[in-house]
Amino acid sequence: MGTERELIARIARRVRGGSGVVLGIGDDAALLEAPAGWLVATCDALLAGRHFAPEDDPADVGWKALAVNLSDLAAMGARPRHALLALNLPEADVEWLERFLDGFLAIAHEHGVALVGGNLARGDLSITVTLLGEVAAGRALRRDGGRAGDRLWVTGALGAAAAALASLRRGERPPPDWRARLDRPVPRVSAGLALAGVAHAAIDLSDGLLADLDRLCTASGTGAEIDLSALPFAPGLEALGDDDRLAFALGGGEDYELLLALPPGLDPRSQLADQIPITAIGTLTAEPGIRLRDPRGALRPVGAMGFDHFAGAGDA
Amino acid sequence: MGTERELIARIARRVRGGSGVVLGIGDDAALLEAPAGWLVATCDALLAGRHFAPEDDPADVGWKALAVNLSDLAAMGARPRHALLALNLPEADVEWLERFLDGFLAIAHEHGVALVGGNLARGDLSITVTLLGEVAAGRALRRDGGRAGDRLWVTGALGAAAAALASLRRGERPPPDWRARLDRPVPRVSAGLALAGVAHAAIDLSDGLLADLDRLCTASGTGAEIDLSALPFAPGLEALGDDDRLAFALGGGEDYELLLALPPGLDPRSQLADQIPITAIGTLTAEPGIRLRDPRGALRPVGAMGFDHFAGAGDA
């Protein structure tokens, strides 16, 4: 449709070239300089009514659509380079598109990512982003490299996005810093890059610490112990009851922090030049299953704590 | 959701490794060996109710979802390598998914494409495929390399998919070979590979010859003359009236043949080892605009032939 061509022209006008781009938007496919080392590729979608509300600020939606993909590349220790954007839009809404691009291109610029292609179609509002990056051969962070005895570390703080979502669902207005964590997650790209080739394993926290730890453990063939008194709760969560705070931090999801398994004795704080907080929260174990050490020192399986229903939650 | 994880496990079970795949489905991102030369990337979506009917055979939908992307890489002269598949499904329908994979993996196998990642979410049925490939640096076929005097060639035959669609819309049952062209288009990957570095310009015919020729001409800064008596009509179209036949071949779309601009004097039939038919249909001109030479030898602008409303039709 004419209007769809017009929208594509608008996108193309706001996107000019980029590092490693031989030919961007406008031909049958993009031509890109080959990555150094391995090519890293991921794809994530946000659907209206499921991952965001149709009335959300399109700039936040644009930010988040790329942020969740950047978080996946961060978890591989990869440097992001090029993105393809597939938009299904119910109507040719120029204002929505321009606001969406404000957020999408802002975080793209922050991470040196060039938008090089995509697709536009009329349909129920959803956004699918494919993100391409690079990592030195053999230095990628995978889920399956963890070993019993590795220390578990987590970047940043946990629970703010889930706390914000819970507030919204109760019809309340969450504190701005919680809301910002939900709407504009900050992918830990530089932490992933700094720890590529150093950490034994990594995963990003999209579905909650327990669910994502369970995936890392399953892939690595280990179990894990988490020290609840060590968890880095997001600011403001201390005002909540113990149960809510733990539920948000362990099961809430959408933190987009990195969970890393590091060789014992290696302190990653010296590797992280840019002031990213990182906290040791537990250990990988030969014994399978996840156990939680409560503040009184007692060790209990996740199920006994009432958190087993979190494992495996969340999107694919 | 558990069921979505189960669907992903089903996909992963049917996809094992592939050429150049270091790590496929199952981590935060895929790890792939770097392409030789340039990396080529494209992304295309099929939406239920718009690009296919919800009741269509899922195997055909799976085939076509990859075929349209393969056609884009063919138009760049690229060798396809790896695909990412983002599926929005209204429900966790295992039978639909397995049939979809039958078609998707059949054409993937034909072209040596490995499925290495993607996304699964609950939503209105749509399929977004990102396809990655490679082409020797400097040998890619672009839209913008055509020059006045180049001969225009088209692979295969035109109009069958559009004729099938018109039959269906009238509530009739189209002949099986027309229907097959609509449901299972055959991307001209080997023709693109054979003519990479040889043709001056290329585009695939997704929106109809006139619309796509218009794009090639605009990008190349040329016009074009098309000889109507030279057009390779699909078998069976000779039974139609002149107007329908021309409308399907010039404006119908979904042919997924390649339109190529070749240096005058170069006959591509010697390059195409695998029996792909290719026909000279016209010439690029310094004078802008598209003119059609009718069977009596008269040359008229597209507008005067009543075909101007086709230009620019179709999806983004």
C-alpha cells in the first residue's frame, strides 16, 4: 500500500548508514560486512496486550523492543551491530511510528546498532526484532558452561519491574524508578562484553531469577544454592513485606540483568569498568535442583518455599 | 507458558545443527560461523487473513514463509544459510505447528538453510522469518546498478499465482499448477547465484512486474521499455482474454521470479545450468518512465495502457 511505502520512507529517512553497513534499507536485503569471529543472532517479539498495553508510550515500546534483544546478546557476551525490524501495525499511524522510532533509535544509537532492514505489514500491533552481533570465536557466554563450584553473580538489582507491574495491575501508580525499569530496561551489554571468555555461563533474567537459573542449571547439568540474604533488591523494595519482595526478586521477571557463573575466586568487580554493580548470590552445585538459604541459614528446596510455580514461567 | 516451551522443544527436536551452526536453538542467541564475503540479511512476514487464509494448509504456509525470504536473497545473488522464525500463534496448536514445520523444513532442506533460533508468542497468527546468507564482496545484485541499454530478462513464467488468487476470490477452484505457484512459490536461488557479479541489477517479483520494475528503474535512475509480445505467460493463461492475461502478468504479483538487468549482448541462458527458463522482455532506457510495446509495435506509456494503478501496489 502507498501508505506503507510512505512509512518505510519515513523510517529510511531517519536511518542513514552505520558501521559495517554496505547497503541498508531499500533493496531486497541488507548487505553487511562480515562480523569478526562468530555471528550472533537473536529474535524477540513484543505483542500489544501481552507484552505492553496498546496505550503505552510508543517511545517506550520502541526502546524495549530493542532492549530485550540487546539483553540476549549481552548474555552471550556479544557486541551488537545490526537490527531488522518487523512491524505489524493496525493502521498507518505516522505519529505512533515516529514516537516508536524515537525510543528504538535512541537505544540503538547508545549501543552503536544500525537498523538495516525489516518488514511492515497491516495487522494486530506487534513488533519483532532480529538483532545481529559478533563475538570472538570461542569466547561466547553460553548457558551450558556452568560447573559445580562456580559462584553465581547477578548484575544490578532485582524486582523493580515486577513490583511496577504488580502496582499497575492493582490500578496504582508505581514509583517512577520502578516504572522506568519496566518500561525502559537497561541491557547489560558492557558487562557481557567484559565477562566474555571469563564467565563459564550466563543468561539474562527475562522470566525471573528462579526460572532463568533453572534453565542455566539444566543446560549446565548442575543444581544451585541461592543465599536469600545476599540478593540485591531494587531500591524501594525494602518497604514491602518479605513475601512480596522475595516474590518480585525471585519470580517476577523483566529485570534484564545478567546471571553469570564465574570460576570460584574470580571477582568480576575488577572487570566491570563502568560502575555496573554485581553481587555474588550463590553457587552452582553438583546436586541437582535449586535450594534457597534463608536468612537464618536454613537451606530448603525451592518447592518448600512456595516458589516452584515460578520455574518455567514466562515467554519462550 | 509451559505449552510454549513444549512447542519450542518440538521445533528443536526437528532441527539439529546445520552447516556453519556453532550453537542453534536453546540459548539466548545463536552462534554462527561468519559468512564468507558479505553478510546478507532480510526479513519478511506473512499474516493470516492478509497473506494467507487461516484455513490454508499449514505446510504451504510454512513453505511460503521461507520461500518469500529465499526469493529476496536470490534477488541479491546470495547463498542462504540460516533462518530465525518468529511465530505468533493464537493457541498452542501442536498439529498446526508440526504441519507448518513440514513445509518450512522441506524448503529449508532444499536450500541448505538451518533454522537456528526465533521466538514464539501467543497472538494473532503471523509468521516473521529473518533469513541470513552470504555473497562474495562486491558481487551482490542490487536494484540500483541498472544502466540505460541493459537488456531486461525475467526467469520462469508470469501470472499463474495472480490467476489462481483471482479464481479463489471468485469462489472457483483454480487449476492445480496455478494454485501450486500461489501456495508453493519456487525462489530462484540458483539463478541469482549464477548471475551474481554478472547482472547489473536485480529484483524479485513479489508485487507484480510493473511495480517491481518501477522500483528497479527508480533505484537505477532509468526508464524501461517492455515488449508485451515477449512476456513469458504461465501455461494456461493463453486461454484467458488479453486483458486478464496482461493484468495477471504485469500487475498480479506473487510470481517470485527474478527480473534482471544484464549488459546488452550477454545471454544468461549459458550461465543457467539447471534448466531455469529466462526470457528477454525489454530494455532499460535513459528516458524515465515505463513504456509498453504492444504486439502491433506501438509504444505507449504504462498510464495509457490502464496499468498505472498497479505501480506501487503490494506490501512493503
